[in-house]
Amino acid sequence: MSNILPLIGRTEALFTKDIESHEAELSRIISESSFLVLGGAGSIGQAVTKEIFKRNPRKLHVVDISENNMVELVRDIRSSLGYINGDFQTFALDIGSLEYDAFIKADGKFDYVLNLSALKHVRSEKDPYTLMRMIDVNVFNTDKTIQQSIDSGVNKYFCVSTDKAANPVNMMGASKRIMEMFLMRKSELMAISTARFANVAFSDGSLLHGFNQRIQKRQPIVAPNDIKRYFVTPQESGELCLMSCIFGENRDIFFPKLSEALHLISFSDIAVKYLEQLGFEPHLCETEEEARRLAHTLPEQGKWPCLFTASNTTGEKDFEEFFTDKEELDMSRFENLGIIKNDLLYEQALLTLFEDSIFKMKVERVWSKEQIVKLFFTMLPDFGHKEMGKYLDSKM
């Protein structure tokens, strides 16, 4: 992938000054510490793993359910960074499994646990079964791995939230908001920090990553022209997580300071820049059929068929926000990192209701999406979910 920054409308990396001014302390702490990275083979997980690896940790163990992505992570590290003196190992395990529990029992001595595992796609909420898995991964696996960290004396737990947890409009964002409520309860027992993100440009499964696939497969580029998003590069995502993990105080949520004037960009604008970087002129099509047909002939002429349309699918926010007007911020500690400062606030009765309701559904092996949506509204009374009846899987 050629230089990402120009594609997302920026000229320089976001966190360079913050990293440079804290580098000595970062390197010292990491070189003396042991780390467990969960979900370490996804795009953000790989970026975090590399940020830790290059600072010579004493121990770095990485867990991920994707065997193939894990192989690529190791190849990438060996090819770019080489080797460290510390204990570096990877494990292809499902965090929800018995095997993972046995691994933690045998190997649970870590200073820092970073959890990057998540079901992150809005499209995952279209059916009740994938939606239940999203709740398991985003809420219950997180809660379980924090408890395991408490039991084995871990110093600090970090996990990723999402910008979509601020005033959520989709089930994915709401599941992360509920996860934040569960984090609050556990934060009485151990130090936990987190991060809310912008979109990670060209991360696995993202629309921009799909551009790469479409070019390789000689298929049209499709993008919404009415949705603007903030983007960070994969490396910046790793730096954001690392800074929150190492320097965040209990209940802190770190987020990138991004300016609406400078940094919001539409997917269709990125598509145009992306094609130009590859030497193609975008050719705008009116229909899917036209775009598919022209994909066979246009590339030879230095053009690429594009379909840019308005978005009409469930769970898309019109704009992005990292915090709400009710949250207290620290905008002075770092140059380009903002911090949400949270008081200890949660309702035990609500969390118990959530646990009991989901447990009952699982025991009976029967549940509907409507039941889960209703439960989410009980947890989050101002949840802005709107069911449009259309999902990304029904579009090109």
C-alpha cells in the first residue's frame, strides 16, 4: 500500500510529537514489562503488536482466532523488525474457549493485557445469531478477560472502544457502549484504560481495504458520497492504543484530536485519490450493471468504473463524534491526544439484568433481534437505533 496520508487528506502523522516527547519513558517501561495482546492479528492488533515489539518487551504473547492473519503478522514482523531477546509467541485461540482459559491458567503472568478483539461491522447486526456473537465478543469476552487479569495480578488492562459508542445509532456502537458500562464495574478492582477511534484506513474488512481487493479482482469501486469520516493510519492506531495503555489513568478514554475543518473526508473523495495514486482516472457510472460491464474494458484505457451513491443502510451515523457534551475532557496533557476523564458510574441492577437476559436466551437457544434491540434500549434509554431494513450485504 503506497502512502496512506495523502489519501486521507493529511500531510503528516498525527501523534509524532506525543510519541517523541514520551519515547524514553515508553521504551523503558516496555523493555521492562510483559504483554498479552488479544485480537492481535487484526489490523489494529497487528499495529499495536509491532509498536510493542520494536521497543523490546521482556515478554510478548499474542492471541487471535485467525490463524492466517497470525501467520502474516509473524512474517511481517520478521521481515521488518527481525527478532528480540524477549519471549515472543503467538497462539491461534478463541478467547471464549476452554483452551484459552487453560492457556491463561498456565501463562497468565503479564504486566499489561491489551484487548483488541471485536466484532466491528455494522453489517454483523443484521441477523440475531451474529448479533449474539457480537455481544459475546464485545461485552462478555471483555468482562471475562478483565476478571482473569484481576485474578492473575495484571497491572493494567486496555481495550478498544469505538467512536460509535458516543451517542450510538447502531447495535455495534451500543454493544461497545454497554462494554464501557461493564468496564466501569471492573475498574473498581483494577486499572483500565481504553480508546475511542476514528476509522483505521485500509484496515481488514473496511471499505478502503475493499478498494485493494476490487483492484486486484478487476471489479468496480463503490463508495458512498454523502458520508464523511475521520481516519487514522494503522500505525497511528497502534500508537493511540499504546499511549492509552501505558499512560492512561484508571477509566481514561483516549481519542485522537481531529479537526472537523481539516480531517473529515468522504469515502468517494478517498476513492478518487486512491485511483489517481494508482494511475487511473475515475469513470462515474449510473448503475451497478454498467459498472460491472465496464470493469472488463476500461482499465486498459487507464480508467476505472466507479459507483458513488448516497447511503441508505441501517446503522450509519451522519457524522462522527468521540465524546458527548456530558463527558469531562483533558485536552492539555498531550498535543494530539484528548482524554475523557470518567468518574466511577454504573448501575449494578442494569448490568445484572443484561447478564441474566442474555444467559436466559442462550439457555433456551431461542432469541430474536427484536428482543435484543429491546434489551439494548433498556440499557441505553437514549439509544438512537433506526432500522432501515437495508444492510450492506444487499449492495455491491
